[in-house]
Amino acid sequence: MKKIGILLMLLALTSTTYAQTKLNIGDKVPAIEFSNLLNSETTNTSLTALKGKIVILDFWATWCGPCIPAMKNLIKLQEEFPNDIQVIGIAEDKPERLQRFIDNLPSKVWFGLQTETLEKYFPYRILSHAIIINKEGKIVAITSTDNISKEVIQNIKNGKKISLPFKEENITFDYEADPFPVKNPNAERVLLKGGISGVSSYSRGYLNDKTFNGRRLTIINQTIPSMYRNLYQKSYNRTVLEIDKAAYSYKDPKNKYCLDIISKKADGSMYALGIAKLKETFSVKTKLERRTIPVYVLSVIDRTKLKKLKSTTKKRTLEFRGYEFHAKKIRMTDFTNYIENETPVPVIDETNYLEFIDIDFVFDPQKKGSFKEELAKIGLKLSKAEREVELLVIYEE
């Protein structure tokens, strides 16, 4: 399933000075300096030097899945309007990782790294995040990058007013705090509320909390189908949507909900409590069906290499974001779940390896064959096949 690691992939830093320096639509942008630019004729420039051009600041990261197609679209727009716009991608990345992306995808887009100055003027917490500055140096849009199109650029070029969805974020929201404080931690509770404006979608399982581990699940700003996937612990690849997808679009704030479940015992009953709450509240229904579908099978090609992964640690840790996976004392099924995040179909673990493992897995998504090569280094491979898989079917009667 898409786990809480997705939250780590999306969040950025905050600052107490935002209220004093944050720029908004209609504001004139100061002469911000850009240093250490990559893929540019000069390593240093400023917005003043770019006056007369439409400037698109795209805050993104190479490890952010949705950011990649959005950036590729900006690369195309840069090619179509070479004399009218300048796209500057500001990355939440290590310089060497960003350079590999540039080398694998040549373009006329400039790239730079996040700075304290940019953070103060353009604060955000959810990637990707775009600022469009017109030829006069005024901000005309603060929006999600995937809203930028050829038509938008043409309208700005012709001096027409544009109206893109405003990307409003709750910069002060504390993702580490308990969003729904508990008065009696031993009592059973199922709390369903509307979404929290300007906050990312995430879920929390309280794995390191002695009081709530196995008893509590918090889901923030998810659609009904996404909440069901969380509660059934099924990935998107193992879900069949027999509903009007547009009616449950994540882009519509009215479709986002929060769910906080506390069960009496740490026996997994919190999932059943959550499912029951959704079914009694909404018309959307669910069922589990077994179907034979295309899959990838994870198998062993070198058991000697695989045995080197055997865990030597006592504490379980697990962190991943896009092309990186780092974990201690996990099962192979945990790694399989991560792989499934990176594939278009379910991944079936047929390694028959039952020991705990420690693993550090990093691949280059812009390098063809990188994923396969890195798997081979630890004695594993993926193969196309067909298997009978339990699927979550979400439907309306």
C-alpha cells in the first residue's frame, strides 16, 4: 500500500519569518539572486536580469513521483517558447542527484537548489509548487505545476489575465503533532471529519507509540477510495474503481476527509471499525475479489547475495521516498510493498525468504535498466507473469 513514506516525500521546511516576507499574487518580486545554477550559460543571475521574460519557478524534486511528468511538461513549454519564458527548477535534492537528472534529460530549463531566501519569499510544504512571474516582474499565479499549459503561457504573453487554481497551504500546520488529541487513550473511538485546508494527504500508524501501536490509525485529507485502500491495506495496483472517478477527485477539497480510529485492543480491529464507519456514512461500497491479472514476480537469482541482507540489528526502521529505500529488521514483504509503489502492476513475493533483512536500495529513475541492475546486486529480479490476486473493488450500487 502507499504508506506514510509518501508524507516524507512531500513535506518541506517551515520558517517563522514567512508572514513577514511571503509574496502573493499581484506582488512585485524583488531582485532575487540565483547562484550555482545548473544547465545555464551562467551560474549566477537575478530576476532583474530576466525582466521582459515570463519566469516560472518550479519547486520540485527528482524523488517526487508527480513532479517528474510536470517537469517534463515545463521542458516542452521551454522548447515551444524559447524567447518568451525561462523555467527555473528549484530542487529539493543533492547537487549530484540533480546533475544526473539533467544529464539524462537534456533541456533548456535552468536548475538550482533551494535557498533560505527562496523559502522565505515562496514558502510551501507540498511538492510540486509553481510561481509564475509575468514580463513586468509581478506574480500572476501560485499553483500546482501540472496546471501550467501552452494556453496559459500564450495568454500571459498576450497580456491577458489568467486564473489558475490557487495553491493555498497551511504553512504552520504541525505534521508531528496529534491532529485529534485523545482524552482517554484506553477508550475506543472512531472520528470522521472533513478535510483540513492547505494540508497534505497522509496517514499515521503509530508504530513507535507504546500506547497506540496496533490500536490507532489516523488518516488526513484523503478521498473515500483512498481511505478504503488504507483500511483494507491494498495498494492502488490492487484496487479496482467501479465508480465515477471524477466525482471523487482529490483536487476538489469537498472530497477530502479525515478519519481517526482507536480500537480497544491491538489486534487490527481498528481497520474493521474504520470500514464500518465509511460504509454507514457513504454510498460507496467495497468487496474483495480474486482475479487473475498481470503481475511482476520477485524471485531470487543469487541466494549468496541475498543472504548478505540478513538483519544484524534489533530495532526496526523503515524510510523511503521515490528512488530510495532504507530499512532495518524488515521482512521481504515490506520491500515488495515498496517495489509495488514503483510498478504499474502488483508485485508478488516468491523469494521464500523469511529472515529479517537490512537493506539500502537506491536506483536512478532516469537511467534505463537501473532498477533491474540494483535488484541484481542484492540477488533479486522481477519477471512478468500472471497470478490470481485478491483485489479491492470499490463500487456504487
